[in-house]
Amino acid sequence: MALGQINTTAGDFKGNLKKVIDCLNRGRENNVDIVIFPELTTTGYPPEDLLLKPSFIEANLNMLKQVISASNGTGCILGFVEGQKELYNSAAFIYDGRLIGTCQKLLLPNYGVFDEKRYFIPGDKHTVFDTGQVRLGVNICEDIWFEDVTRFQSLKGDAEIIINISSSPYHMSKWKIRQDLISMRATDNNVIIVYVNQVGGQDELVFDGQSLVIGPNGEIIAVGKQFEEDFIIFDVDTVKLRHNRLNNSQFQKRKSLFQANEKLRLIKLEEWYEKPDKNVIPFREIKPLGEEEEIYSALVLGLRDYVRKNGFKKVLLGLSGGIDSALSAAIAVDALGKENVTGISMPSMYSSEGSITDARKLAENLGMEFMVIPVTDIFNSYEKTFSGLFKDLPSDVTEENLQARIRGNILMAVSNKFSYMVLATGNKSEISVGYCTLYGDMVGGFSVIKDLPKELVYKLSRYKNTAAGCYVIPENTIDKPPSAELRPGQKDEDSLPPYPVLDPILEAYVEENKSVKDIVNMGYKEEVIRDVMRLVDRSEFKRRQGAPGIKITPRAFGKDRRMPITSGYSG
């Protein structure tokens, strides 16, 4: 068997088909019996409201026909959309130029980023394919997360191998949760679990790959790379597998006592060709990435795919000399190459000399293009324009935001003139509490670190320097107190709690839905908690207008967390 861990794009039927056929050809070259692809291979995942277009569904079915035609001499299992008016999230079993059968996803997730009940209806039969040599139970993504589906296919359907095709979005350390769950399913049901996951960036989601094959004793038989396309060939001794099951008295007892009312669909292959002269596939060990490297890799992949899949080649961003823009620039260079990233320093009368030199030093270290466009004269022009209207009124946040919006205008002007995409550089802590300016520092086509709390920004910046073996991100940028530099002597802590206090409160409130009382019990002051909650709630309107960004935490803003802008509730 082989796993085609591919990077699909929503609606790119031509590109997705090429990836599938390339894997099928590679499978033939290696005498592979079956190549297994991720969930919704044809359409890319998630296709969202493209599924409401009849022409889109037809194009998906046409691609399936082309895969069937290309399957001569081999087999494959891949995800597609089945039906016309009533749609199923399905898997097709294709063998030697024929569609053997399909199975439908039984459990449709409708939480977090998932919205499958909007588009699909659930299947009502557990499907098992009998090749004559081995029985294969096929299920789709969410079906593996609940024990009933795998148990039914194993005990009632006598499946010795369970194949789960998946498009499971990334968040920090999710791979470990998946691996533990799949291992439990394998050992509980005395089966081999074959799990193939999509890889790549799709809008705000990143798919990390790391497909898995786990044996009946919980042992890892094969594993795919993280954040890379991969073609994973592995051996399954079907004779030994069946013999072990038949002679496992405990399993046979469980099987005889198992009762269930669900329906079983058993599909038998009329003809299965034994391929001679197969080479034994050695075990390929891939060690999981460390925490910081994992997150950094997700950000690089997510940015690279967003930029390239949307037809851009180059990006630009404002370089303030601060840590957020520095980390964003480092990620951009690693994702797109130094020749495709431009940084612009836009100093004002309040910018420190150190911030300008830090921005320049960062650009030199990364080898990226760097330019300086001062904003003071433009700001003075604004002050002159408003001198009559604002007469006798003190300077306040109005003048601060004007500076940010001037910078936003400069970035967008350069973007329009040279067709570069602007990267917004705000972090999750700031975006949570609205410590950002609409049409100012929030402008951009994509927000690189949108889901990174400030403390994690520091961790990843230090990781980048450690991995590089030098201060790519200048030491002063990491060490100096964060500041927007929109007024004399300004510091973030003038307006916000210290980030080591703010970030845990935000995590508890935004990601875990904890109450004031719950967070007080964590050791934080009630007054501070209520201030933070108020800022989060009041800033929903800003977040709605912000650029999309890469999901890193279990609960990101956007599809994960959908709050009304107008609300009378607090706490």
C-alpha cells in the first residue's frame, strides 16, 4: 500500500488531478496494490460554498472519471463529492480502471472550523471491501474520532485493515492527540489503521500531513512527513494479519458477543491481481518536530501556500524595529525567499533611532530589500488640514491612529504599484483586545502571526535565532519593551497588562470559554480580568475587518469563535 499525502487546492481540479495521477504512476513503478489519498481529494478541503454550485459538483465527478481511467493496473481510494442534489462526503474505491464502490462519511463535524452539515448528508451504512486477500474497512476523517465506526467495521464487518482518509487541520501538538487516538483504535479492535492526511495551506487552515499506519499492537508501521508532501509505501502481510486475528481468542470472543443495529455494506472485488517481485519496504523513521519548529513550519507552509495559490510572487510589510514585524519578516523570507520580500521602515517624529537601526539590521540579516519612507511630513500635512476643526482640542488617540493609517496607506500604495501583497503583522494578544488600528497596522492581504499570543512570538523569535546560530532577529528587538511608538515614551504596558499576565487570561477567556470566577481561581485579579474581557468583547468589530491569518491554537478568531458584534452580555 501507499499513502499519497498531497497538497490539494480548493477547486483546482486540473492541479489536483495531476498530483493524483503522479502518485498512481509512482505506485505502479513500485508494484503498489493500492494508493490511498486524503478526504475530498478531488475538490480540495474545505471547498465551502463552492459545493453549492452544480457546475462544481459536475467538475468533481469528471475528475473522478479521469482518475478511474488512469488507474489501469493499480488501485486507489480517494475522497470526492458524491451525488447531485443530496451530497455525500464520500470515498471511492477504484481498481484497474473500474469503480468498485463508494462509502459515505457517517459522522459530519459541525464545530470549530467545520461546517459539514451545511453541505452534506450523512451516510447510513458501514462499508467494508473484500479483496479476497484482506477485508478493508473504509471511513472518513471524523468517523475515526468516535469508536463506534471502527468497532463495527472490525467486529461486524470482519475488517482487518481500517483505512481512514482525512483532512485534519493543524493546531499545536494535534499530531500527538491523533496518534494516541489511532493507536487506541488499532489496539482496541486488533486491526491495522491506515490514516492518510492532507498537507498544505488552504486560506486560514494548515494541514500538517503526518499520515500514519499503526499495527494491532499499537506499533508504528509507517509515518509521513510533517508539513511536506510525501509518498509513503509500506508493507502489510495479509496472511499473517488474518492468522493472528483468527487465533486471538479474546478478539474472537468480543466478535461473537458484538451486537449492533447499524447496516453493513460488504463489497466484494471480482478480481484481484497479485503483483509479483515486490521489494520489501524498510521502515522509515521520521521524528516529530519540536514544539517551536513545528509551529514555525506551520506558519511557513501556511504563508507560502496562501501567497502562491492566490497568484502572488512577492510580499511587503512594515518594519517597525519591533518583534512582531521582525518575526513576520523572518517567516516570509523562509517561505518565499529573500528576493520576494520587501520591508519598509516608516519612521515618525516619535520613532526611536534604535527602532530604525533594528529594522535595517533585520533586513540586512535576512538579505531582503529594505527602504525607508518617513511619515512626519505627511502627518504634519494632516495636522494642518485639521487645524481648524481640531482647534483647542488636545492630542489623543486620533493623532496616534493617523500615524498608523498613513503607514497603512503607504504600504497599500506600494502594493498597488508593484503588485506585492501586504502582510499584516499583528499578534493574537493585540488583536484580542483591539490594540491595533483599523485601516492602519491592520491593513494587508494576510496576517502571518494573527493567532500567535505575544509570549509565543518571543519564543519563536528566540527559536529562529537558535536554529540559525546567530541573531537573525536583532537582540535589541527581542529585549526592548514593546511599543507602538505613536507618542513620546509610549509602552504597550501603559495600555495593557504585562503580556505574561494578559496571555493566560486571553487563553482562558477566548480559547477555553472560562468565566470571571474560573480565571480568578487561576490567581488573577478580578478587576484586570474584567478589563481584558471588556476589551475583547468591544473589539469584535475590528477583528471582522482584519486580514485572514494562520490557525495555530485550538481556537482561533474567525470560524472557530463566532461572536456577535452587538451584544449585551459580558462575563
